[in-house]
Amino acid sequence: MSVAKVIELNAASKTSMEDAVKTGLKKCAETVKNIQGAWVNEIKVVCDGAGNVTEWRVNLKITFLVQ
């Protein structure tokens, strides 16, 4: 029988939303093993005064198997 746990974290990238997700998963994988997947729960952008996107931010819910 498997038991899964879900944790929530925030990650950011100046490049793209996809890069923010990859960055968050990579950093999480440094300490959490058996990652099975992630939900992108929320997306936010930071803009400059002219309305240009300067940073992408994501809120992730990451699922991993408990050993």
C-alpha cells in the first residue's frame, strides 16, 4: 500500500511560467524523494510600470510517495 503526501511551495522565474515550475521542482527534489507530480495551483506575474512582465511566480502543490 502506498501513501502519498502533498506539500505546497512557491517558485519564481524571470524567463517563463514553465521555467518557474521546473525551478521549483528541481529545488524541491534536492530534499524530497519520490516526487510523483505537481499541480500549478496559482500563477502570478510581476510587471514594470509599462505593463511588461518582469517575473513569473507559481504556487505548486507537489505530491510524493512516503517511504
